Amino acid sequence: MTITSAAAGWADPQWRSAALDWVTGQLGRHGRRVTSPVEARLRPWSLVWRMPTDAGSYWFKANNTGTAYEAVLLTELARRTPGRVLDPVAVDTGRGWSLLPDGGPTLRELAEPDPARWVDVLVAYAELQREAAPAADELVALGVPDQRPAAMPGLLADLLDDRAALLLDLEGGLDAATHERLRAHLPRFAEDCRRLAVSDIPASVQHDDLHDGNVFVTADGYRFFDWGDSSVAHPFGTLLVTLRSAAHTFSLPEGDPMLVRLRDAYLEPWTDRHDRATLREIAGLAMRVTTVSRALSWRRALDTTDPSRTEYADAVPGWLGELFAPMPV
């Protein structure tokens, strides 16, 4: 699939006029009218507009080239996992544009002090992944990054050759000693990926940034959004960010019983394939491998000439360094 979006045009009046025409036209087809100026949020990887209308807020998102596949992924997830994501009002997959209805409050906005709320969230998310798994090959063909276990050793080797992305020996970047340690670790990393590949857990969409700010809470369940970091990968890698986020939010130490409970709740839907001890072992491997996935997703997100990218550039080497850090459980 060819994607032609380019973040460089976001400040251009002609680009903004064309985008606004597209949004208002799509809303008009659904009987909606914009009632006040848009509210913008700009990041190197995306431009988001809140569109106030006579029927509530709608949201327009333009992705940069590295994350523009989000638009087509939204379409596919809405079709293949109904009720688990927001149904887009419209998408332009060629330009990486999407228009969504308002999803209501997020899990973070509810400000509930009980991390056990994540039990139901993770079960719902696991079911989304199981429903999407048969489409893994098709999603890759449509442009969703292929970060399945078999591809990851080559992707890590390629990333280690990208001195600019690693900020090698620069402030905030990867130091030479860690770089060499990562190179020496490649055979072990390849073996971990091989074990994941033969684990009999089908690859699926992997959100890669599933925290409480990316989950809508609705009257009939949860809706997952902001898929710009996602890939087709081993599904269990999701646990890396989710458990770390929960640990941070609720001040839980590594290995805390609540984190164990959340991990096990997420794994429960896969007990039809493996016993729980095996699933926990696979999850540990997947979380460690996903530190590299996170570095790759940040490299895609920062595939732009926007000067503000420098504020986030240390995320790529930062996540690579996490390959050797303790996991949440």
C-alpha cells in the first residue's frame, strides 16, 4: 500500500484548507456542522484537531509518514473487531487521515484509584487481539509494520546500524559500551524470538502503547484507540507498557501481586492453548523482545523533519537500553 502523507505540510495554509474541507465535507455527509474553531494538538508524529459540531465533538487525526498506516488499521479493526474500537466516520488511507466520533471519558479521566479495573480491560483487549489474529498477513500487506518474532532479529540488527537514530555517543543517546553489548546479545535475542515464533500463539495487532489514556470507558465496555505505535507482532508484548504504566500510576514495585494478577488476567483467554506456567514464560520473553519494538515504533514516529522531534529522539536509544532492564513481572 502506498501512503503519501507528509507532516511537513501541516503548517501550510493550503494543506490546512484541504484538510478542513475534507473534514467538513465528511461531517456534512452525516448531517453534522462545525460550530466553532478547531482546537489543535501537534506532535512530530501527528496532528489532531478537536472539531466542535452541533452534535458534539469529533476528532480529526493526520499521521506522519511513519505512522500513517493507523488510518487503514482503524478501518480493519472496526470491521474485524466490532465494538472494540470506535467506528471511524471517515478515513483517507492514502493520506493517513482519520475522522472519529468522541469516545467519551478515558480510563485515566475516571481517576479511579483501583488498578483492578485493568482486569476487565485486559480481558477485552486480549479478545480483540484474538479476533484480529486471522488478519495478520493482510494487515502487514496493508502497511502495518511487521514485527512478528521471525522479523525481529533482522530489525534489531538494522537498528543497531542506524547511528543517527541511536544518537550514538551523543548526549542522551546510546553509549558505545551498550551498543557493543547489544551487538553481542543478537544471538540470544534471535533465540528468544525463535522461541516466541514456535509458541503456538498467533501473531496479531499489538498496540505497543496501551495505557489508561488510550482506553475509552463506555456504557457497554471499553474502546481502544491511538494505534499509531502498533504493529503486527507477538500479542503478549502489549504487557510491557501496560504493566509498567499501571506500576507507575499506582506505585507498584516490580513483581507486585497486583501486576501478577493483571498479567494472568490478560493471559487467561489463551489457556485454551497452553497451561498457565507456559503462558507466563512466553509473556516474559515477549515483554523483553518488545523493548526493541518500542524503539522501532519511536523511530517510525520520528520519521519527520519537524525540529520538535529532537525533544523525543532519546526514546529510541532509551528503549533499546531497556532490553537489559528488569521486567514488571
